[in-house]
Amino acid sequence: MKMKSQATMICCLMFFLSTECSHYRSKIHLKAGDKLQSPEGKPKTGRIQEKCEGPCISSSNCSQACAKDFHGEIGFTCNQKKWQKSAETCTSLSVEKLFKSYSEVANHILDTAAVSNWAFIPNKNASSDLLQSVNLFARQLHIHNNSENIVNELFIQTKGFHINHNTSEKSLNFSMSTKNTTEDILGMVQIPRQELRKLWPNASQAISIAFPTLGAILREAHLQNMSLPRRVNGLVLSVVLPERLQEIILTFEKINKTRNARAQCVGWHSKKRRWDEKACQMMLDIKNEVKCRCNYTSAVMSFSILMSPKSMTDKVLDYITCIGLSVSILSLVLCLIIEATVWSQVVVTEISYMRHVCIVNIAVSLLTANVWFIIGSNFNIKAQDYNMCVAVTFFSHFFYLSLFFWMLFKALLIIYGILVIFRRMMKSRMMVIGFAIGYGCPLIIAVTTVAITEPENGYMRPEACWLNWDNTKALLAFAIPALVIVAVNLIVVLVVAVNTQRPSIGSSKSQDVAIIMRISKNVAILTPLLGLTWGFGIATLIEGTSLTFHIIFALLNAFQGFFILLFGTIMDHKIRDALRMRMSSLKGKSRAAENASLGPTNGSKLMNCQG
């Protein structure tokens, strides 16, 4: 019985729309001088004026208001120098009252207790028709006050205000409860100032309607590339605006606030009966709320956000990054321990000293940057934690830049070792140059970027503790230096390959193969140490890039710490020799200590104890 009554109510609601309430209006047709009659037949006091004031010019028109307690007007046309009534729209029920009765019915069938019943309605377009009917009905409303709450039901709210071309930016705020939350979900509709300037001088009006449960029952038309229904994750907000206005800004609070609940701004296309991604652009997406910039048309009047769960591609890349960073951090710690262990044995010349200084600082920079990256990726952005997130972004920016600039200094050292043979620079001077390049340049870039972008809150992204791209392009302060250094270091690798022992006249094939192997080894060692793996990042920026490039980029850079340990430390034969000597020395000391403990005196004591 409940299901039948719900279906009957929906049918009545659709019929109510299709007739445009004409069967519910009590129209009263009057002749000149007749008394007004109410729907119940009771006479109303007062007479309407049987003609318009002013001269009657042929084919001219005028109108007069209806009597008290009636809405509409009576039109007159001048015919043969006499005013004759041509039209009458006097009704005893106003459109506003009808809309409120209509909204009460809509509120009942949108109740959370009734939402589950929509699954049994054969007509899958019923929910779309309901939304469209409310929007069309709202177009007929007339706002009498400057701002008013037209309907304030639990599951449908309607608000509006007067606007004109001199109005400052206006907004309407909604707070409504849903089935899945204990607290109200917020939504806001804003009309930008630049849009309001498009209006004519005469007054207009803006109306907005909010639905907290309608998104759960809207059924999209079947699409071949869409296997699962897309879930709405906020209020459904409808707007009724003057035709000249085309752009609005909407803010949605997320119903599901989990970390993986990424949002997509959409508009409901009433003709296609589906969510249109092209109708809106994302302005902000953080854990709690989403801000969208949407285009308003006669076909797209309702907007919301969809929950876009992570795809398998995202999960694969996340797993690679998580595992790779863990391995990298352990590798970098091990790299620093080995360098500290063999430091005195391997830094015998100025070049070798600076080489290991570079390795240590590359490892320290990458290790610190990875730690800040992990902190930032697990950081929940809130208003009170904004400054902390800026700090996390700054240190991540600084240490990743330091990584690249120390790689650049290492490349310059390689060129210096190849080109300069007889004259060597003092170690102290090379240290000053190294730290000026490795830490001084990144500090200048990071501080300058903060100083330029942060006054407008544009240093970091709204949804993450990392450099902004959409608004201020602060990310360029990392991307440009990094890519330039990668290009320079690539040239250095080519120079090394060319200068690797060239084959002499009459060399054998085995010698040629050995040279090729040596070149390949040098390139393999220098590629991670000089950051050439980041060059794959260029391919990932191109739209439509194959998943293979994304996986390669994630693998190479997530495991960069491991590659530094492998190619920069373990594969260095001098470090291996120093480690063997260190291990031999430790074994020798251990044996000496053991022999000393088993000397004649100690041995006799041991025998005495046993005796």
C-alpha cells in the first residue's frame, strides 16, 4: 500500500506540472461592473475599473490590477475609441502558494524514508522529471521582498533575492540533513560580480533550490562507457537566473569525507538525462568541500558533485610510490652509514673528496625531501593548519630543489675532472661553490616563490601540501629548474660517453665490446646520480600518455634512493675495497682480543677454575 501511494503521489505531481497548475487556479471572468466572486461563491467587496485611465488611442493597450486578495491583472485594448477587456488572469491562489503546496508534496516523496521506494518505480526518468518540474515551476515565481525564504522543508529548500547590474556579489547558503550524516550538509550558490554587470538596469531576480536526497535517486541515461552508477556526494543545487547570466560559483560540502573521495563537478543535462562533466570546472577540492565554476543554460540548471573513487591505475601507482619510498629511505640511511664508515679511506684527493661530499648531500637532500613528502601526503588540510601546510610545502620544495642542484654540481665536477688536468682548484673553494649551488640557489628560489605567491594564498594547492598550479603556477618554480638541470646533466652524460676510451687503430672486437660495456656502465651509474630519471616526467604531463610511462616514472623516482645506494656507493670499487679492509680490520681486532683472552695467564686461570 505504501509503494502504491508513493507511485500515485508521483503521478499526481507529474500531472500537476503538465497542467501548469491551471486546474488548481480559480479563474474568475468578469464583465464590466460585475462584482468579484471568490471560489466559494461569496461576493468580494470592491469593483474593478471598467476602463483604463488616459486617452484611448486605436490599438493601444493597458492593464489594471485585480481586486484585493486576487492575483494577476486585467488587460484592455482600445477599439473604436473605447476600452474593451481583452484578457484576464485574476486568480484566488498565487503562484507562490501553489509552489509551496507543490513543494510539500515533493518534500514527502523525497523523504529519506521514501527514497528506497524509488527503486521500484518502473519509469526511470521519474526523478529527472521531478527535478525538471521543480525548476520550471520556480521560473514562474516572483520575489516580493529583497530576500526571502520561499520554501523551507526538510528535503527541499527554495531561496531567492532581487538583483540588478549594480548589485554586489550575492550568495545563497543552504544547510540540510541527509540520511548518511548526523550533521547538516552545507551548500552555497554565488553569482560573481562580473556576471551581475551583464544585467539590464531594471531589477531581476535569482532563485535557488537545494535537494539533499534527490542525488541518490537520479538515474542517468545508459552510457556504453559507464558500467557503474556515479554517486552524488553533495547537495543538488538548482538555479533560476536571468538569461543574460551564464556563470555561477557553487560550493558543496562532501557527504563522504574520506581521503579517497575525490570529487567531480557536474551539471544535470535535462535533455540528455545525465550528469555533464563539461558544464563545470573544478576550483577547489579539499577533504571537506568542493568549489565549482559552472555554466548555466536552459538545459543545465542543476549542479552537484560526484564521488570519483580511485581507479586501479591510481592504486597501482600509489603502491609503487609507497613501497619505493620505503625502500629509498632505508637505502639512503644505509648509504650515509657506509659513507661515514669508509670516509677516511676514500677521500684522498680533492676530486674524490668533493665527489663523496656530493653523494652525501644528494642522499641527505633526497632523504629529507622524502620525509617531508610523506608528512605532506598524510596531512589533513584544515583552516587552523594552513600555516603548517605552507611550511611542509616549503621544505618539500626546498629539499627537492637541493637534490637537483647537488646533482648539477656533481655534473660540473665531472666536466671539471675531464677538461681540467694540470690545474686543480683548492678544496675549500670547491666546498664554498658546492654549498652555494646545492643549498643557496634552492633557498633563493623557494623563498622568492613564497614571497610572491603566498600574499594571495597561492603558494600551495588547496587540496594538498604541494606547489600550486591552477592559480599561481607556483609549481613552475620547481619544474623549470629541475628540467633545466636534467637537460644539462644529459649533455654531461653524453660528454662522458664520448670521452670514454676510444678504440685505437687495429683494436680487436673484444676491446670494442669492452669499451661499449664501459660506456653503458658509466651511463647507468650517472643516470640516477644526475637525476635523468626525472626526464620521464615530461611524458606524464602530456594528456593521454600511456600508463606505461606513468609506471616507469613512478618506479624510477620512487626507488631513486635505492639506485643512489647501488650505483653511487656499492658499485664503487674503492668503497668496496675500503669496506673489505674495514671488515678485515674488525676481524683482526676480534681475533687479537680473543687470543689475548686465551693467553698463558688467562689459560692457567681458566684451568684452575675448572680444577
